[in-house]
Amino acid sequence: MTDSKYFTTTKKGEIFELKAELNSDKKEKKKEAVKKVIASMTVGKDVSALFPDVVNCMQTDNLELKKLVYLYLMNYAKSQPDMAIMAVNTFVKDCEDPNPLIRALAVRTMGCIRVDKITEYLCEPLRKCLKDEDPYVRKTAAVCVAKLHDINAQLVEDQGFLDTLKDLISDSNPMVVANAVAALSEIAESHPSSNLLDLNPQSINKLLTALNECTEWGQIFILDCLANYTPKDDREAQSICERVTPRLSHANSAVVLSAVKVLMKFMEMLSKDLDYYGTLLKKLAPPLVTLLSAEPELQYVALRNINLIVQKRPEILKHEMKVFFVKYNDPIYVKLEKLDIMIRLASQANIAQVLAELKEYATEVDVDFVRKAVRAIGRCAIKVEQSAERCVSTLLDLIQTKVNYVVQEAIVVIKDIFRKYPNKYESVIATLCENLDSLDEPEARAAMIWIVGEYAERIDNADELLESFLEGFHDESTQVQLQLLTGIVKLFLKKPTETQELVQQVLSLATQDSDNPDLRDRGYIYWRLLSTDPVAAKEVVLAEKPLISEETDLIEPTLLDELICYIGTLASVYHKPPSAFVEGGRGVVHKSLPPRTASSESAESPETAPAGAPPGEQPDVIPAQGDLLGDLLNLDLGPPVSGPPLTTSSVQMGAVDLLGGGLDSLMGDEPEGIGGTNFVAPPTAAVPASLGAPIGSGLSDLFDLTSGVGTLSGSYVAPKAVWLPAMKAKGLEISGTFTRQVGSISMDLQLTNKALQVMTDFAIQFNRNSFGLAPAAPLQVHAPLSPNQTVEISLPLSTVGSVMKMEPLNNLQVAVKNNIDVFYFSTLYPLHILFVEDGKMDRQMFLATWKDIPNENEAQFQIRDCPLNAEAVSSKLQSSNIFTVAKRNVEGQDMLYQSLKLTNGIWVLAELRIQPGNPSCMDLELSLKCRAPEVSQHVYQAYETILKN
Amino acid sequence: MIGGLFIYNHKGEVLISRVYRDDIGSQAADSAVFSSSGPFLGERLGGSVRNAVDAFRVNVIHARQQVRSPVTNIARTSFFHVKRSNIWLAAVTKQNVNAAMVFEFLYKMCDVMAAYFGKISEENIKNNFVLIYELLDEILDFGYPQNSETGALKTFITQQGIKSQHQTKEEQSQITSQVTGQIGWRREGIKYRRNELFLDVLESVNLLMSPQGQVLSAHVSGRVVMKSYLSGMPECKFGMNDKIVIEKQGKGTADETSKSGKQSIAIDDCTFHQCVRLSKFDSERSISFIPPDGEFELMRYRTTKDIILPFRVIPLVREVGRTKLEVKVVIKSNFKPSLLAQKIEVRIPTPLNTSGVQVICMKGKAKYKASENAIVWKIKRMAGMKESQISAEIELLPTNDKKKWARPPISMNFEVPFAPSGLKVRYLKVFEPKLNYSDHDVIKWVRYIGRSGIYETRC
């Protein structure tokens, strides 16, 4: 017997006929009729008119028929709420049925009928079912609580179902536990503040026990729930990891990925020195590779996640390059993802293999894939310097194929290679110029124009080439127009005599005939520059460009950390936080990785270690519109910006933004000039003459800041403290402090003679210390020091002395000699006296370095009770040579990105999070990244000292 | 969690639609994108859901371009899909669900359906739609996957539907305790007159080789499939020549290490059926379990070291002018001469503008298949340490297409009666303390089959 015949009834009066059949006395006929109704429902016919007749069939002991009727009810109850009440009695009765299957079926179905009137009747049966003797009924009832909560949250709370649900976590049956966990997690998501899932070591232990026994799906629910827990210390984290690791061998990929999520998250808390840390890293690689032999859809999910994992912890998969080689028959989405990961894993060790593969891929059929492969070759060149030469020659080979999109893609990447290795591969320009005519995509055209403009002096017919583009100026995209404008200005500055006419033409095209504000403003600025001071123009337009960073399209670190918490979920597939694609209250709670717990190194000041701060309370950062920093990184590869991107956040960045890449991008470096629009662009700008004031001041601000003169005031000086009490030094008391002014460090000493005899013949010597501090001049006390006399001396210091690591790092041991004896004392110097004046890092550099420094080196601190706003903080820090590289406002919080450099060349990068306007919460959060993590603690102290004084 | 599940035929008509949550579709498609969707479903389905259903059909099934991603986000609604022959299964959600779980569930759904009614086709789905709704109700509750082991499901969801009155109370509680229990995959009280088990070691060997014969990547992905017909609740223990185990045992007896050490294999990674006690494997590396009744996949594994590559393909492609290609391919078998490989097929791709092909082969049959753009060379059987050769002349039509022919790799299919990874089953012990049969009474069969996975040589 087949069911397909039910799909075929299309006669007239069908409903009428069905009605008759439904009311038939014969059971078989009734069942047949209900089947027909369900079939009609499936294909989308409206059979709601039969509601009373179908509900009448509900009272039956035939389970199959019952299920069919229930199915119908679930579909139509909402449209016929009054009639649905008719069914309530049967439901309530069924919930008491001796057969547990029927009890469960009734409570399951009732939860799916989303009619308010029915939910009232649901409470009693549900309460019974939650305590049913049969686990099958209990596990169904657990999910039903979540259903009810979705319809009427208040009711669930009032009826105390949440507590019953919590009790079920201790149930003896693993499946009941798993479903209760799933239901609680979902309910907790819509109550972010409530402490529903009160996870503590005991309940975690229960979950871990249930983990071994429940179904594969239950294991997923439990693992996903575990991932939200924050262990109290690294030992607990380790013991959970140990019990989760066996899941990595599960056949279900989702179990494996959820286990990976838990491990990746808790690993944050483990110290790198631990043996276990290394073992865990090794254990993670094989299961991740195994995911790649799953079905293609799962491979895709796995690859998107691996992409995140590789960015977070490159060491896990660094030897597994080969498994990401593309197979000819892989679906395109798998191919593209594999390619992405290959580039991320490319290193000097495997570059030859990677390049050979990429060259193969560049001859495949799929256009997107081929383009990406070509682009990947360029990225290899930039990433691995040793391979640059081979990459360039491979690209040239590809250009010879004359396949249109290959050529265009190759030109775009070659432009980047020029930026990375200036004056090395310019010999290929001739070949590029041959292909000028075939370029029809804006990005490729813009790249080519950039190359021509940049190397105008080496291309004989540069003016002709650029002129040819100028003919269709108005038809070009903004990207190309901007680039053409900049290119021609560059050409003019290099060959002023022949190209005057050309430059005037392009300036007037840009300023008078265009209604694009970006283009117009850039045109005005050039015009103004050229007419007032051609020499300055030359300096600005032809300024040396910063090198582009090695890694492109990395995910912003805060976002990356959040996504790591979402491994396996849609967020990790989209590479977006859930708030970007989930509506309403669900999923907007930001997650963040747990902070590393207090380890022995930083134990000296325990109150600074942020171990106590649960991650749930740490506000997380998601850039408001895409990731701004990432975008800036991507300037050269990013999509063209159409229209003025004058968003609030970029305006707020103001002058600080211009300090970094802004100037470059404005003055003809980047093809799009995102940075440029941030700054002047007065919409009223009409003629160059009227622009004098705003632009003038704007520019001078700009130069002011770039030259970094604002730091002359010198850094913070602590009040003098007694270093050597008189009692210990036979009457000589020494107090002092350290200062830094205009690049020189000095030790300000105050010597007091508290003895009864005159002191003479002073001398000073330092022991070897961490930063090589040494007196730059002898200690000069001109006259003998008579009793009760005090002298003040400023002793200049240099940092060229011999170096020995001290404990603590900023410890300085000093010996002072006079005619009486030699005295020894030690003092701690504040680290900020070592912050040098050129500690401002270029913005791109900053980003690259930030990513480059492994996350284990990141340290987080809290600066409490610091009622300052971002500007005050920034200027205060700047006077002590901590420079703000960029500033952003994210969800009401100011984020400052800062850099500083120590006298011995160590860079320290900082991210400072400020919540303005909240008097109750005046805490700043500081994350420091440095290649020498031992300085972080002291840098933090310096921050605190500077900000609090 | 999963908000709804739809099954479509190739035309995009809905065969099965089960909605678990109201949130899907509420805004999925208030845009004009769907105005083009035509009157097919029109006003038939209830408002919001129709939008989700339509959105998927228009944007994925009827999309002009081939599928670029198995996850599609349309108007803030996410669609996960898998395709089986020409049937589309789509799970829909508006939340940040566990994506891996959704796909695993869709595969499982296919397995369960296949176990009930065979091939997943439009006809079978229509014929069994009541059953499918019943299954969907059971294995997915409010979008949360529940026990989906076919063995357990079949005890209470039968194709005839169960008559509740025929069940005794004990039977009922047996069902529920199995569905929710620790051993959800096996019911109690199974009896066989003859206790028997079959072990199949099925391996697929994957290779990517450069034209010069350099191995670019090679791995074996293997499965151990077990068919068990055992009474009671048998406790089983499976042993193989896993290097780590052998080395651990070898510590005691030194001479055995040297003997068995050679034969042991290094397993890169393995995953197990949910019946295997993972924590025991993690601590002792022993594989112990209570098997489901009937056929199941005990484990999957992957090896990359010391793989026996059963065949070597040596390609030679020469372009003679613009209108002719000469291809010569030699295959060499590389295993014991006493063994026979079967179902050998070599597929040599030809350019799109091929006009004619002449083929000469020493063994088997070769044919040019224009529709597949390939020369297919088939050999029924071939013993180890042999060699065979094919040569072909390909005539090309002159084209003005600038792009060179991509030269897809030469691929190969075969089946050999051994495990290319070198895996050997050492034992499978069965203990059933309650019933009176011992390990000796169980009849055991072991079989090794090595097949080609993606076995390609670039030319």
C-alpha cells in the first residue's frame, strides 16, 4: 500500500467528500481520510475548514491516527484558536494514559500548539510529566518547558518550571539531563542577566558524567553548554579539558567541533609552559584533519572553523598543509575555503609546494577559484619574501596566457608586490603595459593607473597612457577616477614640463564636472597644494609610503576571540557575531575568551590580576560597521567605496585617524582614499579659493600631529621617595626619583647629611640591570656636605650600560660612596622613563604586529577608578610617550589603540577600553601585547601611575 | 535550534514541510525578490512559512549559478541544505544554531529514511509521507535532535503503525528505556540460534600524484563495518595492529616487538560509533563496546604513513600541433602477484574540442565517451606486479579560444582484496556473561576490501 495516491485527489467538492469520510464509522476509512487531509496540507492546500471533523477523530487508541490528528492540530490550531480548545480534554486525558509513549506524545504536541488559551491547560499535565516515572516522558517534558517559555515566559517562571528543570540536570537518565541542559541554555539566552544555568564545579561534574552516556545529540547540547562555563582556575580548566578530549574521537563531526570549542576556550586559561598545554595542542590537529573526510557540507563548516582556529593558534595545523590541497572534484565552496587556509599556512618551509599547487589551480575552470588562486600567489609573495621572485615570474607566466580575468587579477596583486618590495621588480612594468587595453574591471584599471603614476619616470609614454584613460573619465568608477587623479598629479610632479595641460584637465574634471564629494575634495586639495607650494606638494604626494603588511584579511582580534567561542555554530560559518544575523534578544550576549588566570609571574601584585572578572561581564567589542581596522588594512584589496563613507565612527576618529594611514591615503597612496574622506570634505566646498581657511587649518593640524612635537612637556614625574634612610648609611639619607625629559633620562637625587661630620668624595655606581641604565656623568657634589645640609643633584642616565635581567624587572641596585663608607640600596624605577619619543607605530604596522604577537603574550589589566574620558587619557599618556595609534567608538565604549617603545627597542602594543559617561564604572580595561611579555606588568603599572596623577 | 524542515523535489515543489518554530519566515521574504516565484504555492501554505519555503526555492533550487555554499542566508534566515539524487532537504533557522549539528542531523535523517524505505526519491517520499512525519516528530523535538538510531526507532515506529493495545506494559517501558537509555542502540532480549559476526575492513585509498610520479598527497580513509548477530547484551573488544597498542604490549617481550613492530600501522586519527566507550579508548586505547544489532560502522580511521599504493599511473601527453594530441598511459600494479585487483577503470580526460579519438590498448576495453569528455579504459581483472598500457590519438577541432585546456587529472578506480593501509584485525572478543555462549562459539568472518577513493595523477 502506498501513500502517494493521497496526493492525487484533485476533484471538485473534495473538502465535502473528505468531511463525509472523516465522519465515517469505519476506522480504516477515517484514517484514510485523515491521511488525505495531511497530504493536502503538505502541498499547501487550505484544509482548515475540516478542523472540527479532524479533531473528532482524535479520541482513538490507534497511535498512528492520533499522531496524524496531532500533526493537523499543530498546523491549524493557531488559525482556529477557539476550536483548538476542543482538543484540550483529549490532551489532558492522554497525559494520564498508562502508555508512556502516548503521555509523551500528548505533552510534546501540546507544547507545539501555540495558542494562549491552551497553554493555561498545559501547566498541570506538564508539571506531572516533568516528574513522570518514565524517562522518555521526562525528556519530552523538559523540551516542552522551553516551548512554553517561548510562548509565555512569565507563566513558566510563575509556575516554577524553571526550578523543576534545574532539578532535571541531576536526573539519573542521561538523555533527560541533555534535554534539560538544552532547554535551560535556550531559556538562559533570552535572560542574559539571570543566573539560570548556575554552573558550578558540582553541576559541571554531573554534566561531564552524563556526557559519557548520552546520545550524540545530547553530547552536543552538553558540550555547547560547557563552553559557556568559566573555570575558576587553570587546574579546573585542565581537568575539564582532560574529560572532554575523548570526544574528539566521536564519529559525529558536530560532537568533535563542540569539543574543539570547549578545548580552544579553556586552553586560554592554561599556561603555555604546562606539558599538558603542548599535549592538548597535538591532540587537536588529527580530529580537525579528519573532519575534512566528512561529507562536503560538513567539510565546509569545518573549513570555516579551521580558518578561525588557524588565525587564533597557527601552531596547531602548521604541519598539515597538504590536507588542504584542493581536489579536482571538491565542490567550489570547499575549494575556495581550502585555498584561504593554504595561504594562511604558507611559510618558508612549504612555499615551494604551495606555489606549485596554486599554479595548477590558476588553470582550472571556475572563474572565482582561478581569481582567488592568482591573488593567492600574490599574497604568498608578500608573505614569504624568499618566494617573491618565483611568485612574480609565475604571475608573469599567467599574464602571458592572456586570459582576461587572470591578467586583471595578476595586475592587482603585482601592484601590492611593488608596494612591498619597492625598486625590485619594476622590470615587469613593460609587460604589464602591454595588457592595458584588456583591462575592463575597475580594480584592475585602478591598480594599473597606480603603477603608471607611481613609476611615471620610468615609463616613457606615461602621459599618453594616462591620457588615454582620461577620455572616458566620467564613465569610470570612483575608484578609477580617484586613482587617475592621483596618478596624473604624481606624473605632473615628476615631469612638470610636459604634463601641465593634462593635470589641469584632470583637476577641472574632478572638481567641476564631478558630483562625487570624495573626488571633488581630493581634487581641491591637490589643486590647492600645487598652487600654493609645489615643493610641499611634492613632499606630500610623493612621500615614501609605509610598507604594506604581510597578512591581509585577518579577522580583528576581538571579533576572532568572540568567534572562537562560537565554533561549530552559524556565527563561525558566517564569520560574523550572532548579533549580525540573529534578530531580537537572542544571541546578542557577547562571549569572550576567559582571561588567563593569575600565574606565578605576575603574582607580585595580585590585585591587578583580572582573574576574578567573569567574561560574561566584560563588554565585548564588535565593530559597528564591519571591522573598521580590518577595512583599513584591506584598503588595497577592498571593494570600492561608493559615496561618502562619512559614518559617525570615522568622524569621531578625527585627527588621530589622520595621523596614521590617513595622510597617505589622502595624498595619493591608496586607490580608494577611505581615510581621506574622514577629514575635511566640507559639503559646501564650491571653489578652491573659499577653501583656504578650513583646509589650511586642517592641514596644519595634521602636520603638527605627525611630527609628534606635542610631547615636549615631558613625562610624569613621581614625587621623591626615600631610597636610603640615614640609619642605614651612617647618616647619609638619599631620596630621589626618575624623570624623563625631551629624550633624556635622569635620576633626581636629594642627599641629606644627617650625621655630625662633613661628607665629601661622593661617587655613584649602578649594578648591571635589565635595561642597561648607567650614569651618563659622574655624581657631582661640588662642595662638601656639612651636617644637616641638603643638596639636590640631577644625574643624567644613559641606557648603554651592561644588561642583566633583574627580578623584578625594574630593579636598580645602586652603590653610593662617600668619604665614610660605601652604601648599597636598590630602587624600582617606573618603566615610563624608558618610553622613547618615537614610540608611535604606524597604523598598519600596529595591526600587523598585533596579530603577529601570539595571544599567549597578551595580558589584561584593569585600571580602577579612573574618571577620564578618551581625550584626556590619550593626551595624558602621550605626554609620557604612550601614543595613540587609533581610536574607535564601539557600542558606546571608546577603544584606544596605543603603542610605545622602550629604550631597548621593545614595542608594547596596547588596547585601552574606556566606558565614558558612566560614573559608577570608571574602570579602564587594558590589554597589552608585547613580544617580551614580562614587561607588561610594569607597563601596566606605568599606565596606572600616569593616569592617576 | 532548527526552526523547520522541508523536503523538495527537483522542481522545487514541497513534499514534506514540518515547522518547529514560528520565528522562521516571519520576515524571511517580505521583499520583492519573491514576486517572481509565481503562483505555485501562492496562497496555499500558511502565510509566513510560505515565505521561507519560497525563499529557498527561488534563491537556491532555481538559482542560475551552481550552489556556492551549503548554507544560505536570505533575509536573516539561514537555510542548510543537502541533496540526495534530485531531492533537496533543507533545514531552516533564524538562530545561531550549531551548524555542524544541523548537517549531521540532515545526513542522519537521510540514513533513517533509507533504512525505512530504501532510496530517497520523490516517489518513495510521497509513498511514505505519513511515516516521515511520524519520524520527524520523534527525532526532532522543538528543533532539538533526539535519539535517531534506526534500531531503536524501529521498535516503536513501524511502517504499519503500532497498535497500542497490543503492547504490554513491559514492552512499553522496554521501548522507552531503550530510547532514552545508555545503550539506546540495542534492545534487550535479542536471541540467535547461531551467534555470528562479520567484520569488513573497507578502505579507500586517495592519491594525488604529479606527472613526474611524485606523491603530492596520499591517505587512506578506512571504515570497519560490523554485522553482528549476537544474543543478549554482548560485550565486545576489538583489536587491530595499532602501532601504539603493539608498542605498549611489546615492552614486555622484546623479541616480539621486532616481529610485530613491522606489521603495525600508525593511525593518524580515528572516530568511533557512539557505542564505543571513548574514555576507555582515550586512557587505554582499547576499543570496547556493546554493538547494535545488525549492521553498523564501528570505526573510521585515517592513515598517511607507509601506504601501499596499489597502482601507479604514468601519463604521457604530447601536443602535436594545434589539432592533435597523443596520449600514452601506463598502469602498473604494485602488490603480491597472487592477488587480483578488480573493476579497474582508468579515466583519461580529453579536451572539449575533441573531434575524434583512436585508441589502442593491450588489455581490457577502452572507449571514448564524448558526453563525458573522457577516454574510459576498463579492465576486469589484473594480478599484482603487472603492467599494461593504452595509447590514444586525439583529433582536435581548431578553436580560437585563447584559454589553454585545463588538463584535468587522470583518475582511476579499482578494488583490491587487501587493506592498503596495512591494517590487520587481531581479534574481536565477545563476552556475554548472562547467556551461556562463549567467545569460541561465535562464528567470525573478516574481509578486507581496498577501493580507490580519489586516485588521481596529474598529466
